[in-house]
Amino acid sequence: MEKLTFGMIGGGKGSFIADLHLKGALFDNMGTLAAGCFSRNYQKSLDFGSSMGIQEDRIYTTYQEMAEEEGRREDKIDFVIIAAPNNVHYECAKAFLENGIHVVCDKPLTHYSWEAEELKRIAEGKDLLFGVTYVYSMYPGPRFMREMISQGKIGRIRLVNAEYLTDNLAVSNDELGGNMAWRIDPKVAGRSTCVGDIGVHAQQLIASVSGLEMKEVWADMNIIGEDRVLDTNANVMVRYKGGAKGHIWCSNVVVGNNNNLNIAVYGEKGCLRWFQEDPDVVIFGELGGKETRYRMGTSFRSIGSSDIYRLPAGVGEGYYEAFANVYREFMTALLRKKHGEAYDISYPDICHGIESIKFVEACLKSNESSQWVKMD
């Protein structure tokens, strides 16, 4: 089977999110790690790259050097994974796009929507694919919900609710681990901690599952915790085009919650609910009180394709598989594109990234003005 080659920005020893990206990209044996700049410390980068069997001349000191050098090679990488902190995303993605290399970037895409829009223009101008790793929408459960909704099982949508609740910032700043400390630093995290980091997951999950488009938002963003300047808790009301109403609660300081992401979609005839901490079950409620629990799995055939279901029912699908689903669908599209074949954008793409940044900006503006703010 033909394999793609890819490089990584970030992902040195001890990295959490980059390790998930790397495992996801390698999961289906469709790609090979061929280059990288894994750390700002070149020796650490060299040590990690060598441990992965990468040639020394393709382990780079900076992402700028990597983008330029790879762009000149006849055997340049097919795409790059950007799994570095938020403040690197824009300039890094721009460098690789300008050198003709497809991109997969962690979220949030950029700090400002104009930056994201510029990346989109460059990608389209050079005919390059651009994926953004909103992984929760790539679980089998949300994909199944989307199929149920598209087939009219719950009728016209009236209300949506999503929550993303954690306690990862409930401790003092001094107690934060290295993987969390940068999230409260505006120079790295950007203009928002809570909405920008986890709220966008809830927002994108609603968009992916329901197909609803935001019209306007009203946000109450709170700074909870001493010596902090960015939000760690937020309640956002959303009015959607077509009349549906929504609510998003996201928080980093809700003690007793680990990774409590959940979504509920309420229609005229029924409702659908999914909980990330019980990811293999979708609950379908109907008028009259009937409730059905659908358990995801490869034996599941009730609605739609089972291609995204990797494991038998009763054996839990999880975070690694969700990352793998992003990369499998991205790489499938890229392989088809390379061969001049038709392909689908079935993974979260740059448009999802742009919508999320505009959502954050609208929330910030609403919080400041205490008014409804229209989505641009």
C-alpha cells in the first residue's frame, strides 16, 4: 500500500498532545514520519528524531528551516503536523503552506480570525489540504448522531446543549504541571483559556453533529483563580440560523470533573445525547417516553456506514481511535488528491478552525459589552 510521508512540529519526549497526534497518524499504517522539529532544544529534537529512525539531515533546528528545506526537496514530506502551543500555529502553518506542503494543525487554529482567513486563502491558492484536529466529532457516537439527525429521526432541531467541564485549573498556579501552565499565559494561549481551549470543542461538536450555523452569541466569561487574567469558566447562549437556541457551559475549575464533554440535541420528535466519558453509547429519546441506547461497534448496522467503528460493540473506542479517524480521513483524501481522484472533506478542516476562532472573538466581544454579538 502506498504510504504518505509527514513531518512534525512539536512532539518531543514527554509531550502529551503531540504524542496523540503521532500515534493517530501512524495508527492505520498509511503514513511514515520522515522529518521534524520536535523541540526548541535541538539536542532534544535530535535525540527524539533519532529514536524514531529519522535521518539526521531531516531533523531541523526551527520550523522555518524545516519548511524551507522540505519545500526544496524532491522527496519532500506530503504534509506536516503542527502540535506545538497555540502561539506557534499561525506562523508555522503559513510557512509550510507557502512551501507547498499540506497541513494538519492542532486547535485552536490561530489567535485571530484574520490569521485563520489568511491561511485559508493561501491553502486554497496553492490547492493544499488543511485539517484541524477537533477529535471529539470523530468519535463513532457523534458521527452516528449526525446520521440520525440527517435522516430526520428527531425532526427539526429546537434546542442544543453542550458542556465541557474539567477541574484541570482548579488548583493554584504553583501546582499546575508543565502541560497546563502555558494555558493561562496570554502570550502562549492567546486571548482566552476556557472558551479558546475547551469551549471551541463544544461549539465544533454542536456544529458537526447538528449542522446548525451560529447567528449570534451572548457570553459571560469568568476569571476564577488567583493571579489569572484569562477566563477559566464561561456560559454562552447561542442563537442559530433557522431559529434553534443553544447553550454552552465550559469550565476548567469544576472540581470533580475530569473530561466531562457532553452534548444533547432536542428536536420536535426526539432527542439525542452523548457523553464523552461513556463514548460508545448514544441515547435516543422519543415522544411518549421510549428511550433507546445505541451501542457503537463494528456489528452495528442500524443506520449508515460502520467504517468509523473500529472495535466490536462492548470494547471501548477512545481518544487514540478518534485521532486516528482524523488522520485516516485526511490521508485518504490526500492520497486520492495526489492521484487526481475525487475525494471528500470528511475530517474537520480549516473552515471549522475559522468558525471556532470567530466564536471565541464573538464571546470576548459579548462578555465585554454584555450584549448579543452577531457572528461575522
